[in-house]
Amino acid sequence: MAGMRLARLALAAALLAATSGCGPGTYSWGWYVVSPFDPRGRKNLQFLLDGLLATVTISVTAIAIAVVAGAALAMLALSRNTLLRAAARIYVEGVRSIPLLVLLLWVYYGLPVVLGIQFGVFAAGVISLAVSDAAFEAEIFRAGIQSISRGQTEAAQSLGLNRWQTMRLIVLPQAIRRILPALGNQFVYVLKMSSLVSVIGFQELTRRANELTLVEYRPLEIYTFLVLEYLLLILLVSFLVRRLERRLARNGGDRR
């Protein structure tokens, strides 16, 4: 409910700005470029909204890969093997130190030169987002797993469960409940960072807004609509994550 109120306030602010202008006669707004009541505006809206599916698709694909990779890295970080722990730590600290934009440009432009591997814009975007986010997911999973009391692990082992069974049946289900808010935040982060993929030509929300600006010469109106698109998308994702948190809390509780 709070998210919906915030969205309504943001929309009201945009409409107020549209009617009041940017100062005493300094700017003449041209909302017809994104107006559903104008044929030209409807065409532009369709063009912009088509980028929404691309943004969601690349973000969901990247986060799915990152969650699996992050969980695997967390297992390595908690391994008894010193080399595996060191490898996981090097990956996490190394990748987190690289700006996503730099990583994206290197994957798209650097890999063809260094390894002779050429990815399309979608694949390069997914790889870059997933590689970057996996380092953050690994730390989230590691913290969640370590938050489960050792007594539960010892009890599971006394019942004859091996290390993998204990992790899969006892530890991970509880850890996921505890880290779900953090996972939701990371999904929001990936959604926002997907806008960087526009620099290599991927037709997501930001890229389409940039292209439309070059045609219509109305950057303020178009980028305001882009802001509202991202705002509503992020609010919707946050609302769904909170719903999932409450459902998990009702169904399973949090065993300590």
C-alpha cells in the first residue's frame, strides 16, 4: 500500500511539473510526445514500453544465474578446503572491485580480442550482470548460512544426514528465509544496473529513451517518463518481494 501511495505521489508530481513548467516561462513542455491521446504519442509510448520486456528479461535471466553461482561460491567459501576458500574469496573481492560498466565493456569488446569469443548484446549483458552480481550474492548466502546455529547442523548429523543433506534440507531453507530481503534488494539493483547495457546497443528502457530523444528532441519529457517507468517497476518488484516474505513467514516460520 505504501508503494502504491508513493507511485501516485510521483505521478502527481510529474503532472504538476507538466502544468507548472520549469520556471517563469523558461521551458515549454511538450507532453504530446508521450501522450496516449496523441497518435504520435501513442507510437512513442509503444516504442518505449517495448523496452520494458527487454529490461525484465535480461534482469531475471542474470539474477537467476547469479543466485545459483552465488550459492555455489558461498559453499566454496565455507569449505574445509583452504584452496577452495581462497578461490572463492579472490573471486568475490576481485569482481566486487570492478565497476559494472567496465566489466560490461570488457566482455563485449575485450573477449573477442583476447579469446576470440564474440557475444551478442543480450548475452554480453547477462554475463556481465551475472558475474558482477554473483559476488554480492555469495556474501549474502554466506552470511545467511552462518546465521544458522551450529546446534542444528550437529543435530542433523546425529540423525545420519551427510553434509550435503544437512545443507539442502536443514540449513538452506532457513537461510533463504532470512536473506530474502537482501536477495530482493539485489534484484532491484540488477534491474537498475541493466540500464548500463544500453551502451552496447541493447534495446532496453534506457536505450529506447535515448533513441527517441534523438528523434523528438524532447529529452525532459522522455526521461521523465523513463523515471516513472523505473519507479513503477521497482515498486512492483519490492511489493512482490514483501508479499513473498510474508507468505514464507506464515508457512514456515523462522527456526532458530
